[in-house]
Amino acid sequence: MGNVDLNARIPNNVNLKEDRRLQRALEAWQPKYIDWWMEMGPDGFQADEIYLRTAVDVGRDGWAHFDHVKMPEYRWGIFLSPAELERVVPCGDHFGDPAWQQVPGEYRNMLRRIIVTQADTEPASVEQQRLLGRTAPSQYDMRNLFQVNVEEGRHLWAMVYLLHTFFGRDGREEAEDLLRRRSGNVDSPRILGTFNEPVEDWLSFFMFTTFTDRDGKFQLLALAESGFDPLSRTTRFMLTEEAHHMFVGETGIGRVIERTAQVMNELGTEDVDKIRAHGAIDLPTIQRWLNRWYSSSVNLFGGEQSSNAATYFASGLKGRYKEDKYEDHVALDAIYPMDVPGNGGITTEEIPLRNAMNEVLRDGYTGDCEFVVGRWNRILEKAERSERMYLPHRRFNREIGIYASGHYDVKGNPITDAEWEAKHDQWLPSEDDLTYVKSLMKPCLEHGKIASWIAPPKKGINGNPFEWDYIRFDGTSAGVALGASPSLTG
């Protein structure tokens, strides 16, 4: 791998100019990607200049450059983390063998499936969020939305590079299909269910970037342990960018909770109707949005017992979160104690550890989410509120796995169909909730202003204040039609 070439048509650090055939193939895909972006990317804001960071290196320091740029002109590039000398396969039957620089023939189909599934989530989330700019609660938040969007686009480029480089015609066809599928489309949906769900309000966006992007973090961490070195290096750099996406979500919800607590203290009430009359989002509603998006994201890890997960680990294509913390990297004879439905309740069975690798990864994810909720609760504690947010049990509202055939309450207790129907709206957003939250989704695009339902951030982006000029609106922008002042001429 060479130095970063920022002057190339496709910025990269993979010596793309040395492989003319690959370069031509990717340059032929590039205009198709731009066409997809213009059709399915942020709607109404493509002519505006957005204050965005762009990857310019892969080192820990100074890897990004900030500037105002029109999104279609964003420099989407291909970047792999630096190679590790003498890296070995970190887990499975090939543990200790030299890491693969080419795709092992016997694992070709499996590896392509892994890469395509990961790649498909990247454009899907852009499609899910394409209308949110029209209801942004502030310029700061609009900028953060667009930053997430362009980086999901760059992650798609990262996966497409692997498909084009290592999978020949099959890979090129898969790259074309990634631009053909559409989130929520009945005839050609995205691969994973969560990425076909609408993200129609900012409370959902913040929950999505908190919980669904955190699932993405853990999937990338597992792929970073792959014995296929180009995949490992690709995902390691993607993790650098993914951290900001989760920051956007976690701090966004934190600011919603902060504002709600302020209103509750100002009014001296916990009454939902009075809180809503003041333009804030009551805590029970926030909790129901949390329940919805957390449970949807939990599904993304797959079934608790999975022969596919066992095969991925055994082959060395996918490892565990922080694989180096384990003593046994083969896991051939180990077991995992798993709670399973049985005898009208929950019993514990010993499952071969390899078959439980989805659940091992879900354990790490759940623990990470608990820390997030703990930080939200410290906001309530600081506001001298006694209310607390919580994570529902992983058995709650499941659509995949051993719990999908039954109903469980937020504490994980089995309940009947009748009990679920009676209490469903206590745990998940009701039609009234959706209507109320939708009513709040009005743009607030004046400098220094913010919507009534969310507190401003403590600081802005890259050392700039909250009130800074994050968006320079073109006269044709949807933002101007929604009340923003145009700041671009010509």
C-alpha cells in the first residue's frame, strides 16, 4: 500500500493508479454512485455548502480535513488502516496462520456474503434519513446529519473497493446491486430488516445513530478480527469515522432528555400533557422510542444459535469483539450457557460456543448500550430528577431468533398474546405518540436558534461555537424555502 493520493479522481491509499484495470472499473462505478446520491441522498440540500470533515489520512492524528463543501463534490475515498507486520489469523481453525492477502478459494462465497451484507447497510441508512434535513432542529444538527450521511457513503466505497478488487465479475455485479436496492422498497428492499424501517423524525434519527450504528460498530469490530487482512484493515479505519455517528446519536438523545428535564423543573410537573403543551418530549415517550430502536437493533445480530456464525468463526473470517482478550482463540470445545424458552418459562442450556458467537457479540453490544443509558441517567440526576431511562431486555420485541415466536415484557418475562396486545402501547410508540412527535418536527434554521424540544450542545464542531455558520444555503435550497437566509451567491 502506498501513501495517500488526494489528487486522484478517487482519493486512496491503495496505489489505485498502479492497477489500471481496477481503477477504470471503479471510475466507471463512480458516476453511478453520484446518480444514486443525487436521487436518494439528502433531499433539497445538494447545492448548499456544508461544513464537513473529509478523510485525508489514516493516522490517529490529523486524519480529517474540515471545510465547507457541496455534498455531491465530497471527496469519497478508499482508505485502509496501516498493515500490521506478520499479522496472523486471530481465531478459528486457522489461528496463528499468516493472515490472507487474497481470498481463500474455499471461503470465497462466504466472504462475499459478509461484505455485501455489511455494504448494504451503508446506502440504506442514507436512504432512510434523506428527508430529515427538512425538519432539522438547528443548523448544527443538520450539519451532523449530513456528516453521517457522507461517511456512510464513504463506507460504501470501502466495501465496493473490496468487491471490485477481490471478487471479479461477481464483485462488480454486487456493487451494481448495492445501488439498485432501496430501503423499504417492496420489490427490491435492503437486506436487513432494520434498514427498511422509516426514520421519519429526529428522535428516531438520534436513536438510530445511538443503537443501530452501535450495532454497526460491533459488526465492524468483529470483521476487524478477520483473517482476510484487506477486510480487517478496511473496517479498522471505518471504525474511526463510526465513532462520530454514535456521538451524534448519544448526545442528541442526551440533549432531548436535558430539555425535557428543564421543562419538568420549570413547570414543576411530571404530567405528560403539560410537558407536551410546552413543546417538549415527555420521558415515557423517549423511553418508548428507545425500546423500539434498541430492540430492532438487537435483532441485527441474528439468531442466538447460528451455524453460519459458527462457520464464520471457524474459518477465521469473523472474530469476537476484542478477540485478543480471550485465552482460547479456537473455541472448539468451549460452551456457552444460554437462556432459552422452555416449559412455559426460561431455562438454561449449554450451547457449543461457536454456535453462540452471535450472542457473544450481542453481550458486548448490550453492555456498551448500558453505559450509554447510564450517561443519559446522569443528565437526569444532574437535573435532580428521580426518573431513569432503562434498556429493555434483549428478549423484548424480537423478530429474529429463539424468542421471536413468543412475547416478552421489557424485563424479559414471558407474557401471553393478550397481555402483549393490552400493554403494547405502554412499551412501544403509539399512534398518538407518533402524531405528537411528528408535530414537533419543524425546521429551525436561523443562526443560534434551536427547536423547543432539544437543548443546544455544550460546544460546536471542530472548536466552533453552536451559533457558527455550519450551512451556507444556496438560493435554490430547500433550507431557504423553509426559512433559512441564503448565504451563497452566483
